[in-house]
Amino acid sequence: MDAQDYLAACLPRVEQALDAALPRADAPPARLHAAMRHLIFPGGKRLRPALALAAAEAVGGDASAALPAAVAVELVHVYSLVHDDLPCMDDDVERRGRPTVHIAFDESTAVLAGDALLTAAFEALVSGAGPADAAARVLAVRDLARAAGAAGLVGGQVDDLASAGGGAAEIESVHARKTAALIAAAISAGARLAGASETQIAALHAAGVAAGIAFQITDDLLDADEDEGTSLVRAIGEAAARERAQALLDHALAQIAGLGARAEPLRALLRFVVSRKL
């Protein structure tokens, strides 16, 4: 199974589902809705949505069951990018080869667009088409809220902004919350909506956390020349960071070893997390 092929196969239905989950760009208030869509389309590889779909397949479900989770996680991810780019955060002017939302529109519109993307994520998760029962959707909402909130993405961003570097453990703690929590939520929510057992979900979540930290370490390696305070490469060196990323990948794969051949797309995506190149 080739990860790039799987990502390409997932992309059309993810794009269609994302488009359906958002208001039209010209629907009032048009400026807000255009800003919401600005960073969504065109998007990247849609790795997190693909992880949700692959997780559904890994537990014997249909990938379509996980589409609400795929959409929800991507909306949360893009909201976080919109807010991270703000002048009061990372103060970036370009994202995905385009002006950031606050540059293309204005700062207040970017804040509100991020707010609207975050709330749209939970609407998509509970109202999207699919066979999941109400209890599974409620638990998926809980898990995504935890991943996105103070214990996850938001708390990780707070510590990232406050960081003066720190040691490896401190850096991995930021990575576990700011990056890995949402990746793990994509995997566990996708599996949950496809009818996974709690035992399967626990293993998949653990795999997602490990792979998510490895994902961020790989970013550190790819951006090693940038002055990034929470870079594991900066803390322990390139060789040790590569070893750590590989060890985390091995741990992630071990968590899902019992899922058999049906989990090959998920395994391919987890390997891609570490092997990808810019």
C-alpha cells in the first residue's frame, strides 16, 4: 500500500465533504464565509482526514462512516492554523503558498473565521451522514473537544509560545498536545464512527499519539535551519531526533499489529508521517 496513492484516493470525497460542510463563500455574511474557506481550499494532502478514513477501514468498517470525523478534524486543524498565524501568535504572512487569512482579509475577520471553523467542526461531527449511532457520535465529540482544548491543542500552543527551548521531555509534551492530540483524535474518531471496540480505540489512540509526536519531529528535521524553540533537533541533535522519530513510529505500528491486513492503509500513512519530504 502506497501512502501517496491512498491520500490521492481519499482526496475527492474529503474535498466534497468539506465543501458541503461550509457555507457558500457568497452567502451572507460573505466576508466571513470567504475567510473561512480561504485556507480550506485549496488544501494540503488532507493527512488527518485520510487517517480517519483509514482507521475506519482498519477496524473492518467502511471509510464513508468516518467522513464526519474526517471533516471535523480538518476544520479544527485549519482553525488552529488561522489562529496560529495571527500577529499575536506566530505572526505569519503566508500559508500554503497564499497570504494568511488575517493578511488576505483583516485580523478581526481571521479571529472570527477561526471561531466559526471550530464550531462548524462539531456540527459536522454530529450531523454528517453515516451509520454511527448517537452514543458513538457523542464520544467522538468528547474526544475531539479534549484534543482541541486546554488539555490538547490550545494548551500545547500556550506552552509553545511561552517556551524558551527546554529539554526533550518538555518539547515532546508540547508536541503531544499541539500536534499529536489532533492526529490521535482523527484516528480514534474515525474508528469509533465505524463501530470499533473500546479496546481497538485505545490501541489506535496510542498509535496516533506516538505517530503524531513523530510527525512533529519530522517537521523539526525538515525545518532544521529555522530558529524554532520547541525543536527536538535543536535539543538533542539531528541523529538522536531521527532515532526518536523511528522509535515512536515503531511503537505506533506495534499498537495496531493485531488489526491485520485491513490496517495496511493506516500503517502506510503512519510510515509516511516519518518518511515524507518537503
